[in-house]
Amino acid sequence: MRGFNLNLWLGGFLTVLVIAGALFAPLIASFDPVFDANLMNSELPPDATFWFGTDAQGRDVFSRVLYGAQVSLTVGIVSQIINSVIGLSLGISAAYWGGWWDDLVNGLTNVMLAIPSLIFALAIMAILGPGLPSLLIALGLTNWSWTCRIARSSTLSLKAQNYVQAAQTLGYSDTRIMATQLLPNMVGPILVISTLGIGSAVLAEAALSFLGLGISPPFPSWGNMLTDARELIVIAPWAAVFPGLAIFVTVLGFNLLGDGLRDMLDPHMRTRSE
């Protein structure tokens, strides 16, 4: 059907579903994810009372998955905001001013792109220790390079436009030109890369928590739930399946949403689909 963007709609649906689960977790969850532990109910399979079964401590896996979504989305969104601020500031200023500053930013960006961001995040977490603030700092400082590249390339094509030159003639400061003339005209690609970045940050948070460098137990995150479930994979596989499925659905949703936004905002993609 002409004009129907499957990726956008499916990604939007999955994203809204995960966000709604996180926002309304206190209303949806039947049990406290930390304190409602009962060894008499440990390792129970999914049933009418425990929809996703229970873990080794007898805690409701469904409730812990819902509350774990709060952690994952908080880390994903906040860290991506930090990444966007850093990437946009460096990319726009480097392309607009040029010279030695452009060379310095390009060199730093190449270094960040050459080494996986998770390696940088692991190093930062090893210094700061586990916890939510450390996660936000680690992931917020290590994944800005793609945003920087996109901002720089967009600025290079935009700064020669008539409206930018008119603003310079009117005596606008460089900062004002960057904020009012350049930044609003690159919202589309930045929105796409930010959406994809949230999915990457959710996956990175799960990996760090799985390694014991993220959210500390007993508060639930999908990563530490997978860590706790490693020894139960044979006798209680649901303790690992549902957190893993939550990670999969969340990352898939944000990736599809970003891909759908790219198709919608890119005029070349729209022309090709029509």
C-alpha cells in the first residue's frame, strides 16, 4: 500500500508498548520487584498468578521485567541526550569554524569510531564503579561520534545557504547562527540517529549489567536478571527468556522506528517508494 511505512508503525508500536510498560509498572505489576521474595515460590513456571514465572528467590519475573524497563529506558534516553549534546556541539562547531578545531574534532571522532564504544564504557565503569549515575556517564560520553559526523556533514552543506549568509550579514553571533539557522535544519537526521542510539544504549546497559558493572542487585535491570538466571537456564529457563525477550523487543522497536523515520524524512527514499 502506497505511503504505508511498516517499519515506522511496527517500531512505533513496540516502542510505545515498552514505554507504557515502564511508565505504568507500579499499576501493572502485581508484586514488588525487590521485596516480594518468597522461597516457597521459587522457580515456579508461568501461570495465572506469576505470568512470567518466578526466579530463584521466588520473585515475580513479570514485575521485575516491567521495573527493569524503567532502568533501561532511563539509561537509553538520558545517555542519548548527552551523546546528542556532545555530538551536535562538536560537529556543528567543527564544520562552521573549520581550521585546527575541525582537525582536532575529526581526529577525536576517528579515535572514538575506531574503538568500540563498549570498551570505553567498560573502562569508565571500572573507574566509577557500578550504579545508575556511572552508567549514564559511561554511555553518555562514549557514543557521540556518529552524531558528530552527521552534524558536521550537515553543517558543511548548510553553511553555504543564503539564509546563513544573511544571518552573518545581519551580525548574528556564531553561536546564534549555529543554534537558530543550522541546528533546526538538521533535526531529521539527528532524530533518526538518536532513535537508533537509544536502542544501542539499551543493549549496552544490559551488557554492562550482565557483567556486574551496571545496576546492582537486588534492584532489577534486564542485564542483571540474565546474570541471575544463568544457573537456572535448564531448570527455570523462563527466568532468562523473558528478560532477553524484553531486550530484543526494545532494541528491535527503536531500530525499526529509526529506520522508519529515515524512510519518512529522507526525500530520496520517499521518491523511490512512490
